Amino acid sequence: MGREVSESCVDSVIIEMVSAYCNRFYVNKPDLAARRIEAIGYQVGLQLSESYTRILLVARYTMERPRFSDHLEAIKFICKDFWSELFKKQIDNLKTNHRGTFVLQDNRFRWLTRMSSDPSTANTDSSQDPSVATAENKSTQATSMHLYFPCGIIRGALSNLGIPCAVSADISNLPACELQLSVCFSITCMITR
Amino acid sequence: MAPVAPRSGDAVFANVERVNAELFTLTYGAIVRQLITDLEEVEEVNKQLDQMGYNIGIRLIDEFLAKSNVSRCVDFKETAEVIAKVGFKMFLGVTASVTNWDADGTSCSLVLEDNPLVDFVELPDTCQGLYYCNILSGVIRGALEMVSMKTEITWVRDMLRGDDAFELRVKLLKQVPEEYPYKDDE
Amino acid sequence: MIVCVAVVGHQNNPLYLQSFTEADDELKLHHIVQCSLDVIDERVNNPKKTGPTLNETFLGLLYPTENYKVYGYLTNTKVKFIFVTTDLDVRDADVRNFFRRFHSAYVDAVSNPFHVPGKKITSRTFAERVSTIVKSFGMSAAA
């Protein structure tokens, strides 16, 4: 299976896309830029979920592999198989409050570890100097802009698996990343005619 | 004499971090589609894709030089071969061919028969003016500018428009002498 | 011979519907597809608690009519594939093989960045691939 490209191709287009939306198309409108970046991720997530659920059927299991029977199974699919296809590793920790909130924790989020080696988005050391603090603040802002893309991917994938949700990311412990899914369980009455 | 540039990027490609092309293809596709929605004019989308490519190219050249063992190319002819055989292979995993040199050796065509950017892509009728792969021409232009070659790159053939291959015409406009790489006042 | 294939979205919205018959029974075929959707809903919402078909993507024979047999498949993204055949003797392996190839063609079609999710699949490539898969149905060497 599968053709491959160098990972720097993916990194480059994502970094450039985020930069184009933040610094060229929607300067001073970070909310709009964020929404567009998230939308791009959403479309990728929709498409990847079609493809990766199929890969799961074909490559790892037989056709008899069951369909996901509930939300938890679908979310586990995201944490294991989907994440592995995307980032070559699984989610490190999955927590839930059993009321529709799930927290997915990746201790070395690939896109952040690779990005922080990029000088243009490098982190500055924390310091008392206010000007450095601003730079750090800016860098955090840039990083969080990049996170709208993977958040969109996960939202797109889950919504395509029948789980409409809101996804947000917490990166207070770089390069660890916590994605919080707030699943809006929509209850539909299925009346069979 | 300068060391001979590698004739193939296979070994380089085998050594870089690689990912499934699907993520790249879908991400690029989603970006193009979002650009069409946001910028409305297809012409403007072409321009922005080229600009994005340019910005990528001026950064990627460092990675290329570092990992490919290409130290310097003797001339534009060799440069074109290196782009086609090593550059394309190292990043996209495919190889282009160089053809149609003009008499004075300053313009040639890069022909790509296999292109991971367009897997799954079918252009809708409303996007007929779109150069879907315009990011590629920007990348090449940007990368070459960093090694002191100013070029102009245009699309001659495009498989999404029904041609049998992708063909980029690369025209060398000006080669800044190596000694003064940053002096460019024209 | 397969006379009709359909792709139906998770809200039972038609995404692709194609007949392969010269006879003037298109409406009838579409009606059969419609009815089989009800069978799928019924099976998915009230699965028999025993048996191997629980939660399987391959739904098997949905129902036989006098002249047709209808088979179904449900992806994890809740998209249904259905085909109607006039063959009376259909091998399970052929049906599974058909859906495996069909699923692959479907994934490629919705990977087109210009495909709008939930809207009809208009891809020419997809139509051609489907037609090839339909034509080769049952032609695989006996396993």
C-alpha cells in the first residue's frame, strides 16, 4: 500500500498555510484565520476518516471486523489507529468524565516537536524580561494557530463517524498536547416504519 | 572540478522521514479548496499558491542542500537535472525528466508523469482557469532564487486539464554571480 | 448480472445511483433500493443479538424479490452501498469482493478535494471504476 512523500512536504504546506491565513489573508483577524484553518483541517479529517476506517477493514482485520457499535469505540479508533496513521504513535492517555468530555493526551505531539525545531516558530526561554515575555506570548499564539488544523482534523473525523463535537487543544506543557473533545451527543429517535 | 552531483534521489529519499502521501495530498487539496472559497477569483488563487510555494522553496533549499550532498551545480543545465532527479524524488518521491532545451541552454521543460499532488483530484468546470499545482512552480522559483538563479516558470501541460503529463517551462532570467549572492539590483 | 448500484448517505440521502440495464425498469430498481434502505435500518437498529452478522460492515443479502437479489454494505461512516442483481446463484465471496473494490473506489472519489460531503458523487473516474467492477462481478476465478 501507499505512496509516500517526505515529511517536510507535509510540514511545509501546513506551516505555510497557517502563515498565509494569519499574516496575509486575515491580518489582525485571528478569529477568522483560526476558523479557516480549522475548516481546512475539518475537510481533511472527513476524508481521512473514510480512508482510515477502510484501511482498518482491509489491512488489519477481515471484512468481519465489526462496525463501531458506540461512541467510545469510535473514539478509541481515533486514539489508536487514526492517530498511528497520522503520527506514527498512539495517543498516550485517554480520559473521560463519562458525561461527554474526553481528553486525549499526546506527550510528544509530532507536529509540535517538529515545529519547535523550526526557527521561525521557536520558543524563547522564559525570563523576567518583559520583551522576551511578549515574544514568548507571540510564539504561543503562533503555536495555538497551528493547532486549529489538527483540532479540525479530529472534529471532521469524529463527525463523520457520527459524533458531532467541539475540539480544543491545551499546550501548556509543550511538546505534550491535550485535545479536549466535548461531544454533543445528539439523540435521535430512530423510529422504524 | 566540482564534485559530480548525484544522478538519482533514491538514496536520499530512502533516508528522509517519510509519511503516507495521502495526508499531504488531502491537506493540499483542502487548502486549494478553501482558497477558492476565500479568494473567489481563480487568478488570485493561482497567485497565492505560487506565493506559498515561493515561501516554501526559499526554506526547503537548505534542507535539500544539507541532505542531498549536492554542493554546487556547474551550470543551469546541471541544476535542472538535479531538480528533476534529486529534488522531486527527495520531497515527492517521484522523478521528473528534463526536455526541450532551447539553443542557448537557458530554458527547458520539467516533465512530470506521476504527481502525488493530484491523486483523487478532478477539477470541476467552475475551476477551469486554476493551476492546481501552482505551488510547485513557486517552490522551484523560490529554491532557485536562493542559489542565485532568477527564473520564470510557466505551465505548459497539465493532466487535470486533460494533457498526458505535467510540464513546467523553466526559463533562466538571470544568474547572479556566486560571489555576490545578495546583490540583485535590477 | 448486476442491474443497479447505489451509494446512500447516513441520512438516507442518495449519493450515487446507477442502473445497468437496457430494460425499462429503472423506476422499479430505484424503488427496490429505497425499500432495501428500510431493511438496513431495521437490521442495524434491531440486530439479532446472536450470530456473526452483528455489527459487520457486510450486511449480506437484504432481501430476495421474485427476480432480483439485493445485497448491502454499511461503512463505519454510516454510508450504505447497495446492489441489485438478477443472478440467482450468487457466491458470498463474489459479493464481498465486489464491496471491497467498491469501497475502495468510493474512498478515492470522496478524497477529491472538490467533492462536497453529503452531495452527489459526480466524478467520471468513479463512474468508470464502478462500471468496471460491475462488469467483472462473479468473474473471479473460483477460490
